[in-house]
Amino acid sequence: MRRMPLYMTRRLSVKLGLSIVLIVAVIFTILINFLFDVTKNHIRKEAVSRATQILDNTALRINDIMGEVETTTNDMVWYISSYTDPDSIISDTRKILENNRHFYSCSISMEPYFFKSYGKYFSIYSVRSGDSIMTAQYGSDEFQYFELDWYQKPKELQKGCWMDPFLNTNPKAKYKKEIITSFCRPIYDRNKQFIGVVAIDLQQKWLSQAVTAVSPYPNSSSIMIGTDGKYLVHPDTAKLIHQSIFSDPDPKAINDVVHLGKEMIAGKSGVQQLIVDGQNAYIFYRPIGNAGWSMGIVCPESDVFNGYYRLLYTVWAIIMIGLLVILIFCYQAVRRRVLPLQLLAQQAHGIAEGRFDDQLPQTTRKDTIGQLQNSFVEMQQSLKAYVDNIQLINTEMEKRNQELQKANEQAIIAKKKKTAFLQDMMHQIRTPLNIIGGFAQVLNENYHELPADETSNIIHMMQDNTRKFVRISRMLVAASASDDEKAIKKHEFCCNSLCRDIVNSIRLTSPHLVKLSFETTLPDTFTINSDEDKVRAVLTELLDNANKFTQQGTITLTCSQPDAHTVKMTVSDTGIGIAEEDRHQIFTQFSKIDDFTEGVGLGLPLSKRTAKLLGGDLILDPHYHDGSSFVFTLRT
């Protein structure tokens, strides 16, 4: 982002194009703002007219129903005043509901003991229940209807009045409890004495449906408040009756809401702009009938000016695209004039940063700029040739340095290996020689005094160490000889006899804890045509290793013939085994698992080399986990 202003200030073509676009943009902005101000005022007037018309139509529809209720109630009061017959009262409440589908219920309630034959209470109540009408007489010590507001208020006012919606509660009623609004009118006899109340009820649901039937905008909503500001209709039904318009105003619009509530309670009409649920909105309101109620339509500003905003965004998008087109056109026109100078500046910057591969093309222009460009191209070519020559020399020198470094590292590694091998070799040779020399001195000085069995044990130990010394010497000779110098002397020999002879020659390190055995599936007459000495050397090396690393358990030499042309000889033990991470180096010359292991790291590598020389192979069985198992195969 920081590079953009720098780029714009350095590009002459961009600066000229932006200057032109800026002038055009200022003129366009002034004209468009004026046009949209006029359009917005027109849309606002249209919204007021549209919402006001919907309010008037809705109010007219509700007033018609309320007028019908008042007329029916007045007729019923006149009739009852003339004919106070209990049976006719019961049937009349039903007829009122049957003839007026908008009415929810009707009640005629008389003063206590008015009909002595019925006792203290006489209140006939008919109510809709689905498609049928239920009629019952109510009134008891638990439900004294003449103490309720809908009975007391018309009695006190001595005229008909509308009651704000309330929950129709009767502890003994079988009908479903609903929120209703009632028009109640007192009944007087011919002597002008108060004798009861007639009440016709409308459901709050019907009132809500009538108010919200028409919506001027997709997200608009309707409300209706009573004489005390309580909600009679509201999108959130939980607020009905229990909350008023003054209960939960938006903190940012509390003063506007209070003013609106007072205006609506006072029965005034108008429109007010305020914040509803955090959004700007217009509220259109007007009174309803003679009940002192007021209804309003809440229209979000985003809905009112939705078309305006769409037009605004569209026009601005067109303007931005037009300005962009103008900018591109101006940029391209100016760019053609200053392009050679820009290319020269870029190439000079590239050379300063060490980039010599980007070549400026030759030009056919004959003016001063063309001559400057062609001269610059010649300079670039000379610099590139010089730099390429230097880079070639540097590459050769770097390659030679790497080769010298690699050779030096290999020489250091070889020297370390040589020193380690010589030190290990001296230790491996010195140990058996010291043992042989020590025992030779013992025999020389105390030969006649030593018991026969101890003398025999000393001689055996001297022989074992002599064999170790001979084995090390033989491995050194074998390691120094090439494969061509190792002559193969093949002849027929018995496989089982050779294996038994080798097994019998092995002296176990722990004879009381380790068992050495030979198993074969081959007949004793089976022979192999190979170099017997080299086969013996391989098997002896494998058995010596098993003996060295097995302190307890078994060592087994097994012979088998997996196919007609192969003999497999396996040496398995239950010793310490070889860890997974060390198995890759056991057949590498002069490699030992650790510095404390006896040997010089030649036994297994030479054995594998010999096996391959004989036309077979020597591998470590990866599936054997009780110790180590080496498989020696030969082609017969």
C-alpha cells in the first residue's frame, strides 16, 4: 500500500491523468449531490403519502368493525331494557355471534339478585370455540363479575365505553383464555335504574391481524397502544398488555419516544423520525375510533430509501467506471509520449540494483530521445558482457572451492577412521598376545606344580586366543585383497558333515547357560559344489558372533533347501540382538555398533563379501525378534 502513492508521484502519465479525472470528479459530485437531494425529498414525500394512505385504510376498516360493535351493543341494551326475560337473554347472546363473524364473544351480566330464581349471580356468556358457539352462565363467590373493570367502568360513566385489551380470566370457565377488548354499555330499566351491563368482545388476534394486514415495506411493522400507552398490538407478543411504549425505548431516542407516546395518547396524527432497535426509522401514527387508541406503522429508513440507495449506488458505480475509463484513456495518451524516458529510468534503476539481463530494445526514432535510447542499449550490452565474464570466473572459483572443501572433509574423515581403526586393531591384537604371553610365563615357571586340569584349561585358553589372533590376521589379509585375488576352489563336499564339524569346534562362552545345536532337513548324502574353506569361514564367523553376544538361551545352525538350486544355512540366537537403527551399518567395513564391542568391524562385511563371491548372499532376517538371525544362501 505504501508503494502506491510513491508510484503515482513518479509516473508523469498517472499524474496528468489524475489531474483531469479530479476536475471531472468535482463537477460530477456537485451535480449528482444536487440531483439526489431532490430525489430523496421526493421519495420521503411519497413514503409519507403511502404510509398515511395505509393508516387511513386500516383505521377505516377497524372503525367500521368497532362501529358495528357499538351499534349492536346499543340495540341489545334497548331490547333488554324493554324485555328482561332470562331465556331470551341466553338466546340473544348466541344470535349476536351467529350474525357477526368478527365478534368473538358476548356477555349480558345483571345486578346481584336481579333474577331471584337464579340467585345472586346471573351472567350469560357466549364465546366462539372453533366453528361452534359455547354458552354458559357464570358468576360465583370466586368469580364476582360485578366487581370487575368491564362492569364497573360503564356503570360509573353511565355510558358505553371501550376497554383496553385484557386477558379473559375466569377460574371456572371451560373456554380457552384469550386477550380480548370489549365494548361495554350499561343497561337501565324504564325507571332509569341501573340493572346490568352488555359487553361485546373482539379478539386481540383479530385486532392485530387487521392492523398488520398491509405493510408498506418488507421490514415495516405495526403497533397499537391504549389510553395509558400499553401495547395492544406489537410484533413481540410478549410485550402485549404488560409493557407500554414508555417501557423500553432505545437509550439514544428516549426523548423522541416519550414525545411520540404523548402525541399518540393525545389522539394526534403525524410522522416522526427516531431510532428503533438501533436503526433509523420513520413512524407514521393516527388515532383509532372512539376508544382513545392510536396505531402506528414503523418503517425502517433503509426500506423507505431502498430504491434511492440502489439508484445512488448504481449511479456512483457508473461514475466511478466512467472516471476510471477517463483515467485509463488519459494515462495511455500521455504514456505514449513519455514511454521512452520511463524505460530509460527503469533500466538505469535496474543496473543500479545489479540487474544486467533486462535489455532495452533498439528504436527507429531519429530524435534526441531515440539517440539516447540506442546509446543506452550499447552501454547495456557492454556492461552485460563484462558482468557475464566476471560471473563465469566466480562460478568456476566457487566450484573449485567446493571440491577442495569436500576433499578436505573426506581426508579428515579418512584420517579419523584410520586412527580409530589402528587404535582398535592394536587393542584387538595386544589382548590375545598378552593372554598368550602371560599363560606361557605361568607354564614356564610353574608347569610341574600345576594340576593337570588347570594346565589343560590354560592350554585351551592359549589356543582360543591364538585362534582370535589368526582370525584377525586372516580378516586383515582378506580385507586388503581384491575380489580378483580371491581364487574360488570349488569341489564337492557334504553340507551336513561340514556344519556338524563347525558346531563341534565352537567353545561356548557360557556352556552352562547356552545350548548350541544343529538342525537340518537335508539328507547326509547331500553335497554342495563350492569352496569349502570359504563356506566354513562364513559359518564360523556367524557362530562366533552368536557365541559372543548370547549369554543365555540357544544358538541354532539350520540347513534347508527352499528350492532345487538353493541351499539356505541360518544361524539364529537368543542374544542381545541388533537395534533397528544399527542394522543399516552392520555390513559396512570398519563399522561397529559401539566402541566397547569386541572386534574390528570386518567379520560381517567380509562374510557378506565372501557369500556374494560364492554366488550367494548373506542377510539379516528382519522378521526375527528373539535375538539375531543371519541367513546364508548358496546356489548349488
